Amino acid sequence: MKIKKVLGGIFPTLIFNFRAFGILNAFMMKFPIFIGGGVTVGKISRDTISFCGTSIKTGMIHIGMGGVSDMPHNHGYIRIDDGAKVTFSGKATIGRGCDFLIGKRSQVIFGDNFSAGNNFYISSNEGVAFGDNVLLGWNVSIRDSDGHTIIEDGIEKPNCKKIIVGNHVWIGSDSTIFKGVELLDDSVVASHAIVTKSFYKKNVLIGGFPASIIKENINWRF
């Protein structure tokens, strides 16, 4: 079974790296990004993927691989539009069933030691920044856009705003983070939380719908 999974990922891995870096550079970089066999590689342009503050290694980024082995997962899809920037600052593991929908103006940053479970969904038209040692459970959604424009008293409301997640933040399974949210270091988002606003305190437990601070002076570990 493991051999089948590895073989199934060869074609999407080649396609992704060739499109992102060019054929020659992909070989010179020794294929830093591995793509799982259940992921469809859509639009990927040159110069949309970069690495910052880290040495580039073979397979340092896993997308559509890992996660809870016996948990149902979707068929993954990756689309990164021209002009977008996705930066990796170290190792990252993103589980099966992931969806990447990155718009042309967006800047997405993944800190070192990033981990997301099955069915991770990120839709960005503005920007999302994850700090180091961020852990996401399964079925977590990150959306920095409303998708459509809301008009209030005849005035259009901004429908995109950057999301910022600090260092060592744990976002529990089935949670959703919406546009404009900022979460500070060492915080925990409880399972099934719907986070619609920022919380400017470190070491807090956030949960509920809409999310609020449940406890303070907390911490967590892997």
C-alpha cells in the first residue's frame, strides 16, 4: 500500500516542481516539494513558490500526504495564480484532501515546522501568514475573503483582509478562520470554533461560534 501511494505521487510531484521551478531548476533543487497521489495539480506558474531562511532539501514540503490514515478525505486540488507568492520558511506537512486556492494578489507564508491534517482548505486573495510550529487539525478552513462583496447602507465593505497566525499556535479540527483574524503566539483554537475577529492576547484558549476567549494563561505542546 505504501509503495502504491509513493508511485501515485510521482506524476503530480514532477508536474508541480517542473511548473513551479522549471525542469532544470527542479532537478538542481532536488525536488523540494512532494505531492500526494490524490492531488490534482492545477495552475502553477514560475516564481510563485519560494523559500526563505532555510536550506532547500529534497521533500522538505509534503502536500497531500500524511494526516490521519483511516479518516475520510477529499480529492486535493492546488491552484496558485500568476502574481501570487507562496513562501516556505522550513519543513511543512499538509495532509491528504488539501485544497489550495491562491489568488493573484495573495502572499501566503508558512513558517518552519508547519503541520495540517486531512482536508486542510486555504482560500486566499489577500494574504495569510503562519508563524513557526503551527499545528492544524483535520478539516480546518482558512479564508481571507468573503467571496462576494457585502453592501451596507449603499457602501461596499472590504471583502478581503490578511490573516496572521503567530508562532506555536494550535488550531483544532473542524475550525474556520475568517478574514482579518490575528492570533498571537502560544494560543489554542478549540475544535469546531468559528473565528471572525482578532485576539490580541498570547496564551489563550479560544472557542465557540463566534469564537471568544475561554481561558487565559494556557500553553500546549506536541
